[in-house]
Amino acid sequence: MGVRGTEASCIVDHRSSDVSALLGKKARPRKKGSHGSSEVFPELELEDDYDDLEQDEGEEEVRDERGAIDDTVKLYLKEIGSYPLLTGEQELMLAERVSRGDLRARQRLIEANLRLVVSIAKRYTNQGLPLLDMIQEGNIGLMRAAQKFDYKRGFRFSTYATWWIRQAISRAIAEHSRTIHIPVHVVELIYKIKRISRRIYQEEGIEPLPEQLGLEVGLPKERIVELLSVSEQPVSLDAPVSDDEQYHLADTLEDPTMMPVDQVSQQQLRDHIQLAMDVLNPRERTILEMRYGLEDGRSHTLDEVSAEFKLTRERIRQIEVKALRKLRYPERYYGLRDFAHA
């Protein structure tokens, strides 16, 4: 078969009898402590996506982050569409042969479920990992499922493979697509919450509240809110916010620090004020500084100033008026005029 193109050629090649040729690459090494080899289903919703493949396999359903279908993905979808889906009897027969070490049967079982991988992978779009990469990771999970499947346990292969495929894709997203690393088990829990949220919206037509999601998942609403906020992707400060891309997000944020030119201007203003107030006596100077917050930035009331000087409020007001009158002479405020008109 052989899909042309560097990316697609490593996904599937039926000309080789070796199952590993399905991807043409080795699986990424799993970290120590990974529970990926467990055959016990986790507390995730297990849906059998196999039954939906007939209506799911069309190209129009598989879109990348830009809403367009990559040519390589188109070729891949066209080629895997040539593999017929298996009936329950065919699946059981192949599984029995796989248990006896039949590599051809294992490859046939995998090839018949490649569309299952695409069906699952497309539900994880817009998570920072290209669709082709997610399909590759999902195919690794499918291969592991084919190796470990025990037909004697009574459930369909697609149900078993669905868990492995999801595990592989969610691990790849957690490890390689996010700026801030999120543990795999948290990523899986987030996807479970989002699946439940979509189901409730489809059934009731309204967005579920955190309390409702918490009852479904068995977590407090605070934890639901926290998990959903964690799932949001960081936004670059260089992201454009105008059509011409002239302005960026960073341009809209307030800078709490004062620019050097502003610091110089503020210092010059303070110097001119001090120079103008040299004509005042110490008491007049202090009263104006307190009343207008020239020292600590806080304007004091007449009561506060009168308590400080042990004078009446009226006497403080009279001293203030007299001090301001002294500053009204042009030669006193010539340096402040430039700041007033700046």
C-alpha cells in the first residue's frame, strides 16, 4: 500500500508481514511507573467507537487545527478505507490465531481497526498535537492492544483497543504538546469531564454547571473548576490582537513599573516643588506637605493636621491659605508651569 510522504509512510505499510511496519518507528519509551501496561480498565468512560465507524470514516469529519484536511491525511484515509471492517466472528477467529502467534492474523486485526484510531484521534484535535502525530501514537496503542488482547474474556477487541488507543494519544499530548506539563492521569480525567460535558449538552441543550459535572465524576465542584482551568492552553504575549498584526497582546497589558523617563520627570517635579516652597517657614511647609500628601502621598484632613500641631481646624486652614498665597507669585512657580501643561 505505502502512503507517499515522509509523515504518512511511517503510519501504515501492508506490504510487510511485520506488524511493526504499521508505524515504521519505535514507540516512545514510557516513563518508570507508567500504568500503561495494565489490562484493567481505568475509571474512564469506555465507549465502543467501532460501531460508529461507518458514518465516521469520511474525510469531511477529520479536520486539523486550521479546519483543513492535510493532503497526507487524505491519502491515509483513502488507503485505510480499503480495509473492510470485521464481523464478530471474523474478529474472534483472528484473535484465536493471534493468541497462537500468527503475525499475519495480528496484522489483519490491526489493519481492520486503523479507522478506529482515526475516529478516536480526531476527538483530541486542537490540543497542541498534529492529527498525524496523534494517529501515529494511537496506532502504537492499537498494536499493543493486539498483542495483549485475550478473546476468552468475552468482550470485543474494539472495546479493549479503545482504551489502549486513548491511553497512547493522551500520553503523547501530556508529554509533548503542552508548555506546562500536566500528569497523564490528570489529562485523562480532564478528557473524561469534557466528554461528560459534551454528552449533557447534547442531551439537555445547555452547558452543565461544575456542580452537575462533579456529581457525574464524583468530585467537588472546586476540583472540576480547577481541572477545566488547567486544560486551557497558555496564550503567547506575542499573539496579535489586530488584523494587521501591528499590536500584540503584550501591548494591552498595564506595566506596573515606571519607565526611566517617568522616574526622571517625577524627580524633577519634586525638586521644583521643594524649590518653590523654600519661601515658606517650617510650619507652613509642613502643613502644606501634610494637606496635599507631598511627603507620603496621603492627603491629611484638617482634623489630623490640627491634632499634629495642637491648633484649631480654623487656624490650620488660615495658615494653609496664607502659605498658598505666598506661592502665587510668578517667580515662585515658574518651574512648575511646564509640568502643568505637559
